[in-house]
Amino acid sequence: MQNNPVIIISRTDSIGDVVLTLPMAGIIKKNIPGSKVIFLGRNYTRDVIHLSEHVDEFLSYDDVLKLNAKEQVDAFKKLNATHIIHVFPVREIAVLSKKAGIKNRIGTTNRLWHWFTCNTRIKLSRKNSDLHEAQLNTKLLVPLGIHEEYSTFELANHYGFTKLPELEKRHKDLIDQNKMHVILHPKSKGSAREWGLDNFSKLINELDKKKHQIFVSGTAQEGELVNALIHKHPEVVDLTGKLSLQQFIAFINHCDALIAASTGPLHIASALEKKAIGLFAPMRPIHPGRWKPIGKHAEFLVLNKNCSDCRKTMDCHCIREIETRAVIKLIEK
């Protein structure tokens, strides 16, 4: 490995995927002193990437896309990158990194365009693996001389989420300091099977209001979808559409627990060492073995059964059958 390498981690998909990729930066910093890590991502994940002390620079793929072809190549050349790791494979990025002359271009063998654009290819099948997504990501570090196998417990120590934003007073004032603060995040933007609003309503009913302060979170659009739930339970605090991502991260950091399906907020909460309780369907490749939250206080619930009959529908009775008392047990654990 050359001295002071400049390494681009390319992951331009969703927030949860980005969170599970960020331990790579911590591992690189630990194993390669003097390295510089650039994270190539989308603007909507910027605030999450900025949390990690292990990332030296954020490169916006949205900004790159605004440039013409020559300007894109020039922008990549100016980074003086020695390596790029295509964690989330994007053909255009792979082509661009080759045109920019990045010396070491790391990808997987199962993308045809990587055979023409990457000079180091790793045989890696995510779909059929028993490893967690964050563990699979570390396999792409082998060309950097990093061969160590990491447990999910070990990976939780490499987030580096130390650059936390301050919570604005108007949001901090919503929090009752005398109670345990529980965030319910019912929706997933269609990215995961959901537990269902009826179950969240039952959970709200069964939680002891003298002990727990309950918040419901989500985007403004998700707020419309959970409007009936919020009106049914005026005792909960409605956060939907009211916080920027940066402020939502700060709010999670001031709370104790978050309950959600396999979503970005679940993985943010786990990385912030909160009691992140994930609700999953027992189905490959969306099962918790692949996508569970990883953190010191992270938990998950999944039924021990075959969920194949739900494969063709998002209305999954297998996740809906998770009992509220099991969730409450983990909240109060």
C-alpha cells in the first residue's frame, strides 16, 4: 500500500445502506494510517455521512451529475484518488473512475461492466450470503490489505458518529426529561415489510404513559399515511414532517429507543447506541441476518417460520404477527 492513499467509498443509495457502509471508513483509518477517505453519496445522505469522524470529505454525486462529461472527469481527477471502492455498483461511476485514471478500481465480479472498468474484482454474492450487509461490505477491503473478518459487534465500534448536531431548543422542549423517550417510525417508504399501523396503535395503548413519552416520526408524506394513528392517540407527539434529517438525527440522540422496520432511522439509532428495535420478516434476502441493526443496544424481532407465502406482496402477515408484548419487553429490557 502506497503512503497516504486517497480512497473513495462509493455508495449512492439509501440512508440505511450508507449507515451500514460507514464502518468501512473506520476500518480503513484504523488499518491505514495517513489515509484520506472520501465518501461519494447522494445529497440526501450528506447529514448522515457527516456524522462520522472517519470520513474526511463528502463528494456529492448529485453535484457531479450536473456537470458535463469533461467536467465530471476533471472533478474526479482533482480528487487525486488512488482507490475507489464501488460498494453500490453504478455503471456511470465505474466508467467515470476509469476515465479519470484512478489507479485502483475495486468492484465485484457479478456486474458485467466491472470487467471493463475495474482492475480489481472481488467475487461476492450478497443475495445468497449468510453474512450481514455491513460484513459483506468489508470484503471489498481485501485489495487494501485488510483481510480481517469482523463480527457485527466489532463493526458497531467503527461508525465514528462523533460529529453530532445540536438539537434546537424548540425541539428539545418537546422532550419530557422525567420519562423514557420512545420513537415509533411506522412507515418505510416501501423499502421494507411493515409491522402495520394497527400494531403500532396497540403498542401505544399498552405502553405505560407514566413511564414512556411516545413520539411518531416520518416524512411529511408519511405523516399523511399515519394521520389516523396520530389522531387516535392525542397523547403521542407528532414529529412527522417537522424535522430536517439533521435535526431528526439530533432528536434520536436525545431519546432512548426507536422501533421501526428495516429503515434508515433504525440504523441511525443503532449507530448512535440507542435501543434500536428492528421488526423483520423471516424471508431472504430481507431477513435480519442480512439487515438487522448493529449497535451496542440494538435488538430485533422476527418470527421463526417460513415466510415464502408473503414473497409476492408487501402485506406480510409474518411481520404483522410479531406481538406487541415482545416489543415492550425489549423496550423495558
